[in-house]
Amino acid sequence: MEEKQIAIETIEQKLTLPAHCLETATFGMGCFWGPETRFGSLPGVIRTRVGFAGGTSPNPTYRTMGDHTETVEIDFDPAIISFEDVLRIFWENHYPNRDNYKGRQYISLLRYHNEGQKSAIGKIKAEMEKELGEAIETEIAAFSGFTLAEERHQKYYLKRYPKVLGQLKDLYPAPDLLVNSTFAARLNGFVKGYGTRESLKREIAEWPIEEQYRQFLIATLFQLKW
């Protein structure tokens, strides 16, 4: 158990680039469980997590969200996937105009982290409006905070497979390890139908980590019993 724990922590540390090499995107596109799987399956996405943003209510939770919105936050390597790519996937995978169902909980929302992101949002929004044939009503504003949702909401679809979670328990003895894991993000996407074992194997084979760690993850992937 100890060897596995050390291995996964070492691997995740090696996969996580220095902060100045990563970019963060924060967005809401309906219930946050599904979007986390979609973005977690994408090469270049290092970390996914779900939570609440866009409101003013202090200390939002799933049951007391106030005026916040269900939100996904991802850290990604812009050398592999650009923010413009992220925006296109965002707008192509939900209807961005207002739905008053449950108030602000499920609205389309973007929070930009810098002027470069703000400019990119304007550019891609114009492209998508032309494609959609109508104005996009996504709520767009500067990032002002993100509150992590409760543990049960993180990697939600992966957690619907308790047998697999039991097998991963030795790898991820602490909840935050699973929340912040690149490998777990891919597995969360995999169980929702994004990719196959073979496609994930090919991606892992290109990850910038030592060969022993790549082989460890690939072996773990194929040993999991669903």
C-alpha cells in the first residue's frame, strides 16, 4: 500500500506543471457532474474540480447555494489545449441562453482570469453566435472566487462505481488526492463514455513522466474491474 501511495503522489506531482505554465478556466454549463467528465477526458487538462461561483452568498454549499452557480474549474496546459479550444467545447456542449429552472443554479456562466481570456471569450463568442444564429446570453465577468463543492460531488460518475473505488483506495487514501488527480479525471471521463482503454493507454504513453510511472498507470487501468 505504501509503495502505491508514494507512486501515485509522485506521478501526480510530475504531471502537475509549475503554476506559471498552467492556465485555469472557470465556467458553468448546467449540472456540474457531466461537464467535469467531458473536460476531464481531454488531453492537456491536468486537473478538474466542481464547485460554486458567480454569486455573493458566503460559504455556498450544494444545499445552500444562494445566488451561486454550479461551476467546473479546470487547470490545463495551454501548450496542448488552448483556452480558445476550451471555449469552443464549452459552447458546443450546452445551450447557452437563459433557463430559469432553479434560478441561477444552472445558468451558462464564464469567469475570465485575465485580459487574454477576456479577449478570447469575445472572439469565440462572436464565432459561436454566427454559428448558432442568435445572441449568446452566457453570463461573462471577471473571476471573483470559486468554492469547492463537497467531496461527494467530485469525480461523481467515477464514484458511482464503488467496486472501482475500492480498488483505487490504496492509490488515493486521501480525498484531495482523487480530486486533484489527472488519472482520476481521465477515469471519470472514461466511465461516461469519453474514450476507451486503448485511447487512454495511448495518451498515458505520451505523458511527460518516467517510463516506469507510465507503465504503472497503464497496468492499473487494465487491472481495474468494473
